[in-house]
Amino acid sequence: MNKKINKFDLQGKINIKEVIDYWIKGAEYNFKTAEFLYKGKRYPDCLFFCHLMIEKILKALVVKHTKSHASYTHQLVNLAMTAKIELNQEQIEFLTEITEFNITARYDAYKFRFYKKCNKAYAEKYYKISKNLYLWLKKQF
């Protein structure tokens, strides 16, 4: 996981395959972490890792589509648009909600409200949605 990626070849061009593999491996690791946290009833942390796994698989798709590095954004809908992934309205709404997991799990001003919101029912709903989105995005390769 800590392998430093070689972003450029000898001619200074991006190494597309290596960068895509980097994002895919990170996404898969975060997927397994989210699953572990869900089973352990660590719901806020689980949802944070759900965001990470989707962000990373989308960044792999951005690199595949654009042949350049993905931007430093955490906005999932923007990443999907950059990767030219066609989303329906429901998927846009889900990705918008999942994007909030990144912000609310990180910053103290939002954390406590997020923790209250993350009961079993809410976490189960968004864990399943995240898992389905992730598996669907993996099929885009």
C-alpha cells in the first residue's frame, strides 16, 4: 500500500497504467476497511471509508479517461463527470450524500452531528449503496 508510484516515465509522460493501478489498489483496500468497520459497528468510520473507496475508483476512471492525473477534489459527482460516467439522478443524489461523509467525518464542527446521524439503519443504507456504486464503477474498466 505504501509503494510510491512513479508518476512519469523517462520522457516525462504520465505512467497511466501505474497510476490507475495505484488508485484501484487503494480503493480495494478502503472497500475492505469499510466492510470491516461496518461489521464492527463503527458506522461513522465505515461511511468515511465508503467515500474514500468511491473517490479512489473514480480517480482511477478519471486517469483512464483523461490520460492525466485526477484533480485534488473530493467531490464525487465532479469526478464522475470528469471521467464521463453517465449517472442517473438517483446516483447523483447518492454521490452527493456520500461526499458529505468526507467532510463530516473529518472536521470537529460537523463530527458530532454526523455521529448522531450514523445509526445502524442509516449506515446500513449507505454502506449498501456505496458498495453497489463501487462494484458498478469497477465494471466501467
